[in-house]
Amino acid sequence: MKSLGHQRGMGMIEILVALLILAIGILGFIALQYRALEASAESTSRVQAITLARDLAERMRVNRNSLTVYNQQLQDASKQTDYAKNCFQNNCTDTELADFDVAQVVKNASSFGMTMNMIACPQTNNRQCIYIAWGDTSATNGTGVGDCTQDTSYNNNSTCVIMEAY
């Protein structure tokens, strides 16, 4: 019997195995990139929400006499976009300024696809919390799937920010 010479080069199976390993590595890298982009979008939304909450808190600090008006305006979605005067161009009373402030901040929040609310913070002696939510989450405190929080903790998979204010 004649023996065949030694094989030179790579066989087809070795090439296919190498391509399979390379494809799995590339899919892993793509998944990693996707998660990084998801985390980046989430952090951008959180920064925007925190900026909106700080803006509202500063406006409330300046106009402390109308804290109840801010609270009423933010808890009723139908009142959030109404204001009697443009306080950039006219002199306004404290109440008119609160109406104008809420309308401005809610308009900014809406441009980012966010909703706002002000609710009494649980277990804080009647301090108010500013809730800002986006995505499928509502700016509310409750036990429902779409609620931002349940008492003092965030609900699972909620996309929202809470800031304790006045």
C-alpha cells in the first residue's frame, strides 16, 4: 500500500471552525456596543430629568409664597400648560409667576418626552417630591406596573427621577 504524503495547509473543517469562532466574537462585540448605547441613552435621559427638576426647584425657591400653586399646577395635567401672562415680558403676581414657571418647565419636559408631577414625599413630614418620568413610566407613586415608585423605593424597570423639594 502506498501512503499518501503529509497534508499541507488547512482543511475545510478548520476554516469553518475558525469562522464560527470569529462570528461568535463579533456577535458578542455587537451586543456589547448595543448595551453601551442603551446605557448612554439612559444616562442622557437621567441628566435631562435632573436638570428639569433642578430648574423647577430653583423657580420654586425664588417664588416661595406660591408653593401651593406649584403643587396644584403640577398635579393637574390640564393646568400645566395654561398661564395668564408671559412673565418674561410683563410684571406678574406670585401666582401668575408660578403658573408661568410650571408651563415653561412642563413644556421643556414635554420636548424630551417626559412627564412631571409633584407629590408629597413618603415619610418626610410633608415635603414635596418632584417626579419626572419618561418612556412607559408615569410620574406617580403607586403599586401599578407603570408607576415610578412605591412608597420610598423605585419600581422595577421604571424610568424616572425623583427630587425632594420644599
